[in-house]
Amino acid sequence: LFASISNAWLSGQWDIHQMSHPLPTTLITLALALKIGLAPLHTWMPEVLQGLDLTTGLILSTWQKLAPFCLLLQVQPANATLLLVLGITSTLVGGWGGLNQTQLRKILAYSSIAHLGWMILVLQFSPSLTFLALLVYFIMTFSLFISFKISNATNINTLATSWAKAPALTSIIPLILLSLGGLPPLTGFLPKWLILQELTKQDLAPLATIAALSALL
């Protein structure tokens, strides 16, 4: 609200497609980054997701990301450096944050931060690629949350004992997790591969390298 009002004040119009002044553009980018939980504005995300049940957590991880993303896509040209900084910080924080977690919802929250970082990195160069990554992320997250809901798992230990209850489902879960981690030849690798390719085309090879290394975590 503050960003759109200051934009109207500085430029005299309310249209999202004509945000010419750098201040409101930066403000609205940061506000939307806070809404979708990009680092360094991510601190609410893991805690909130941990406190929700799996169905609400699924809605927060998928459906709630659509509106801010549509707005981010429309606020172009945004501050290019800001988007790249938000993107690379998110991939690193998402990778590091999930390392010492035993709670599945927190791991998924950090995974969400990392994935959104990848999407923001490529947002200004190829919006369609961002949408592809978002769609693939939605599908993987949806299947993972539903699997956890069926096996009633909220931490790693429950996952270890779910073999007796649902063997077929338990054998699928590692595949979805590896796909979410972006391992070839699984689906999750496709958007990451294309994003790395796009970043190298834009002469951002060092950034692409850091993003790829953060994905290994």
C-alpha cells in the first residue's frame, strides 16, 4: 500500500505498468519479496509453516505465492540488482537453513525459499521460465504435502517408520524429495537447468555457479 501510494504521489498515476520512479519500484519489490518469503525477508516463513497443519501449509506454499508473483512480473523494469541480490541470498539461505532441520515443514519452508530464489534470479530475463519453475515447484510441493498428509508425517523420524503403513507411498517420497532437490533425471532438474543456461547467456556465470552450488546443499 505504501509503495503504491508513494508511486501515485511521485508520478501522479496508479498504473502498475508505468512505475518509473526507482523508490516505489524498490519498495514494492521488497514488499512482495516479504509476502512470498524471500531472504533476507524470510524469517517469518519457517516458523509460520511449522505452526500450521499440512493442508494449510500446502496452501501457504503454493496458492499464496501466485498473486505476489503476478504483481512481481508486472513491475518491470524492476531494480535489476535488487532482484539478483534477493534471488542469490534466497538460494543460499534456503540451502543452508534446511541442513540441520528434523521438522519436515521447516525443511519444506527452506526449500520454498531456495526455489523462489531461483525464480527471482531469472524473472527479469525470462518471465516464462519463471512461470515454468513455479509450476514445477507447485506440482512437487503439492505431491509431497499430500504424501506427508496420507502418511501423517511431520518429522523425519515418523517418515522412517511409515514403511510398514504405506510401502508404496514411502518408496515414492524419496523420489519426490530428490526431484525437489533438483536431481537429474527427475522433473525438478529441468527448470534449474534452463535457469542456469539463461543466466550464463546473460553473462552471469559467477551467479549461476553460486546458485548451482547452493542447490547441492
